[in-house]
Amino acid sequence: MVARMSELFEDDRPAGNQPEYTVSELSGAVKRVIEGEFGLVRVRGEVGRVSRPASGHLYFDLKDDRAVIAAISWKGQVARMQVRPEEGMEVVATGRMTTFPGQSKYQLIVDDVAPAGAGALMAMLEKRKAALGAEGLFDPARKKPIPYLPRVIGVVTSPSGAVIRDILHRLRDRFPRHVVVWPVAVQGQDCAAQVAAAIRGFNAIEPGGPIPRPDVLIVARGGGSLEDLWGFNEEIVVRAAAASRIPLISAVGHETDTTLIDYASDLRAPTPTAAAELAVPVRLELLATLDALSARLTRGIGQSVTLRRQRLRDLSRALPRLETLLATPRQRLDAGAMRLSSGLGLAVTKKHREFDRMAGRLQPQALRGLLARQGDQLRTRDERLGRAILLRLERRGDRLEALAARLAPALARMLGEAERKVADGRRELSRLSDRLEAAPVLRFRRLFDRLEALDRTRVTLGYAETLKRGYAVVRGDGAVVTSKAGAEKALVLEIEFRDGRLVLGGKAGKKHRGEGESGQGSLF
């Protein structure tokens, strides 16, 4: 029965001896081979793009100049890591190789990461950053303020990406402005040259020309790896951004991406959308603020006018009527006018009578009497002046005598004080003289004591004291001998002990001893 069923379903193609695998079987076999051969490996490389999803796992790339390996660390492994991989770091990753059948690729499951130094790209970036910063291109003092409401905005970015759409959409929502786009490549070899040319081109536009000159520039690009954003780290781009006379906003990459153009620009935005928000205010908010201020101004003016009108009415009620104020002055004016005519006549008559009386009194006898009276008054005043002068001189003399009487005791006190100071000076001089005489003796005594102490130290540290402890000094032919070979070469050996010296024959003494004779020696 089984044979018949096999015949019914038998394939017409000739059967071979090669086994057939399903896709899952083949993927599993490859997985077992890779995991068996690379169960534990340590890989050194530069960390590429790093991704941290909400699951807590860590995805990143390990690369060198020729290859890239995908790496992953699970949530538990990431929690145990002391060093978290960051883009641009050169690390040594420890883990095991495996495959991901869903995408037919192999990857490294990393258990631990240890730093192995900065990557080549990051090292180059830091070196370039330090060199450009030393030139002052990143100095905050040279940064220009961004205009509050620019009329024209220049954008340097790719015309086909989502960045320009995000910028235009955000400008349209916040405050529509005239936008001039300069299309450039934002990745690759041509990126740096095109971006620098775009910045210089915008600055070269003359005001009032056919193309409006922007009031602010935005250099924008979406996120990417360090290699993708490298064009914005080139020196030509940094120098063009620093030399721009138009205020420039950099919006390259995401919030965590940092390039050198960010340091040279006048303002850095974390994203291209944020750059559009920084470039213009919100139009609706401005309109609402303007309406609110206009309403407040209208209400304020109305309330001020109302209050002043009410105050004027209150003050007017407190003022008296004009007729009441002028009634009394009018009466005084009328009375004065009526008295004026009669008063003038009376005044003229009075003056005539006085003139007649004075004219009758002006006679020679009257003048002589007046002169006599004036002379008597002058003599009286002269006598009074003389007495006053004598009295003042007497008073000044009494005061001078009093001052002279006070001067003598003061002079005596000053002389006594001077004598005391002289005596104190003499005593101080005597004391200093005694110290001066005693100083050399004391100095010589201290120097002598120090000399004796140094001599005792010299004697203590000298080799004579060492000889007293059982040591000896060997000299050969007058020189100190420190080895056996030197003693054998010497003709005469001199041994110095604590209590004297012993002289022995050198080579000659050795020869005589060889012949059965004892060496000669003498003790001094």
C-alpha cells in the first residue's frame, strides 16, 4: 500500500544523492556552525550607530576600515555593563556570534564592553575641533543675534528630503515668511564643498537685488551616523559658517548629534523643526498679544479720561463763582477811583504848604546853626572814638598778658617733655650699644660651638672610628686596595689597624712563601 502511494506521488525528476534542506533547516545549521566555532570572541572596533529602543536592549555596530558587524546587548546585559558604548568610541566587545534567520545576517551578542581608546574618526574630530577653537572660530563673543522676525529665510539643505518639508510646514504654522532654498548634497564627498558654497553664496547676495537677501540662514540635515554627518565637520564648512555675515542657525542631525558647524554657528537647534521655531515667533501668539495690548490700551485710555473728567468736575464744584470772586475787587476799584480825584488835589495842596514852610526856614542863620550842630556832633563822636580805641587797646593788652602768662608754663612743659625724650633716647642708645658689643661675642660662641659639633661629627663619621670596631684599611703601593686581584698585583701591602700599620711584601712575599719562607713584615 505504501509502495503504491509512493508510486502515485513519485517525482519524474531523477533522484540525486544530495540531501534537501528547508530554509529553516539550513538557517539552523548555519546558526549551529557559527555558534559552535565562535562561542566566545573578543572583537576590537569602533562603535558606529547606537540605538536604544524602549525595550531596553542596545543595538550598535562595530566597524573598522573594511567591515561592519552588527552587535546587540540584551536588557540584562546592558544593566551589568560598566561602560556603555557610544558612537565613535573604540572598544573591545566580549560576546558570542550568532545568526538572525529572519534577515539572513550574523550578529554579535555582546556581554561586556571595555574601552580601547577613541576611534580614528573621533580622534580626528577632536583634533580638528581643538585647532579651529584655538583660532577663535568658536568664540561666543563673535556670535551674532538672531533677528526676531526675519523677512527672508535662507535654507541650505537637500530639496528632496523630509527636512525641507518639516521646516516649511513649521514656518507655515508659526509665521509664514519668504523662504529661499539653496539645494545641496547633505551626505557624501560633495557635501562639504556644496554647503560651504551655499553659505558664501547667500552672503554674496546684494540687498535690493532680484533675489532677496536672507536675514537669517538655516543649515539643516536629518539624523545619521558619524560618517553620514562628516561633511558638516569639514574645515571648509566651519570656516564658511564662522565668516557668514548673516546670522546662521545650525540644525544638523538629531538632538544628540553634534558637529563642528554647531560650534561655529550663531545658534544651534536640536532638530531642523526646532530651527524653524527659533527663526520666527508664533504669528497667532503675536496677534493675540497685540489684541490684548490694544484692548488694555483702549481700556486704560478710557478709564484715564473718565477719572480725569470726574476729577475736574469735583474740583470745579469746590471753586467759588467768578462773580463772587470779582465783586469785592470791583467795589475797591470803584472806591479808589472816586477817592483818586480828590486825593490828588489834597496831596498837591499839602505839598505846597510843606514847600512854603521849608522855604521860610532856609536862612543863613539857620544854615550856620545847622553847621554848628553838625560840628558838635562830629566832636562828640571823635571823643567817643578815641575812648573806644583806648579801651580796645587796653583789652588787647590784657589778653596779650594772659596769653604770655599761659605761654611760660607750656614752654616749660615742652622743654621737660623734650628732656625726657632725650633721656629715653640715651637709655635706648646705651642698651643698643651693649647689645652691639655683646653680639660679636655671642656670634663667635655660637660659631665655635657649631664648629666643635661639626668636628665631633667628622671624628664620629671618619674611618678611624670604623677601625676601632675591628675593620682595617689595605693599601697596595700607596693606593687603597678593594679586591683580591689588586692585592696580588701590589709589590708592597700596607694594612692599617686601629693601633698601627703593618707592611707586607706583595708579589715578592708570595714567591718566598711558595719556597717555604715566611713573608717579612714590620709593625709601626
